[in-house]
Amino acid sequence: MRCPACHAPHGEADTECPACRFSLAALEASLGPPPTTAGLVTDLAEALSKADMRRLREDLGLLEQQFQGLRAMLVTASPPPTLSLAIYAFWLFNRAGVFSAVEKGGSNHGLLLMIDPAAKAAAVALGYGLEPLLPPVALEASLAVAGRYLAKGQIAAAAAGFFREMQRQLASGAAEWPRVFGVHEDLPWFDSTSGVLTLPGAPDLGDAY
């Protein structure tokens, strides 16, 4: 895990960054209550049309279906002048009440894209459980796609391009997802509809009669 402020590594149980002393609690005290988020897409900056939001919700829904356990979100917003977009995204990710009590630390597989339309900039906040699957180069590639559209002021296209590239990046490491989410293919599987118990490694003998 890395600090959102200085990117230095730190432990899951650390309450502040050992390198720069960044603290979510201190940040929360200075910002007050977070804005309300609305599911997959939250347009706080009012930069998206209803049609844009509908299409993006569909795209994110399909992404979550493809990668079971992933929680993908888009927020458009402008941070306070004293904060970077990345820090603001990190704060909202952790304090907007999006995740349940069990989705903490390494069990959090959230992916938040925040776009600041005024600055034509984008930032990403990741759950700690997703970090091992998305090395910096994967995030950089996805943000680069978004950046090309943002330079033209195309907010919806930037978000769609980001998640499209993110889908490609995730697919390249999809073999790791069952392990990360605790799905073990070496365990017995009972099909309740057929009453058949499948043992791992057992040969498929086909029909016995």
C-alpha cells in the first residue's frame, strides 16, 4: 500500500504515513462531512448529461459483471484550492460511505475515477485489495486515455475511455482474480440444482450408462 500524498509504502494498520505524516483523520477534520454519492456515477460538477450518465452507468455495470467483486465509480468534482485532486479523491473514497464495514483494507476492491472538469484533470483512488492487480503502469495507461479526451473538454468520453482501457488492463491479469477474491478451484463444488458433488482433479468420465 502507498500513501496518496507522497506515494511512500506503508502498512494497512498505519493511521498515518510514516514518511510524510499524512493522516486521513486530520484531512477529515479540515474538510468536514463529505458530499453524497449516488451509486456508480455521481456528477457533483454537473458536467454530464442524463444520457451520458446512463451510458456510463451501463459501462460500469458491465465492468463489475466481468470482474466479480470490483466496485467501480465515477465522480466529477472540483477539490478545494488547498487540495490536490488525488487527495480529494482518496478522502471521498474513504469517507463517502460507499463501502460496507467488511470492505476494509485488503478486502476493498473499489476503483474510483474522479474528474475535475474545470481543471481538465483526472485522478484515481484504489482499494488496497485492488492495488496488487493494478501496477502504476496500468493506471498511467488508463489515465493517459482519459487525458486525451479531457484536453478537448470531453468529460463523458474521458470517463468512458478510462474505464475501457482499465477493462483491458484488468483482463491482462484476470487469472489472479479468483485468488485475490478467495475463490479456490481446488475445493469441492456442490451443485444444488443437480445434486452432483464435483471433486477437484477428478477425471470427467462422461455418462456412466
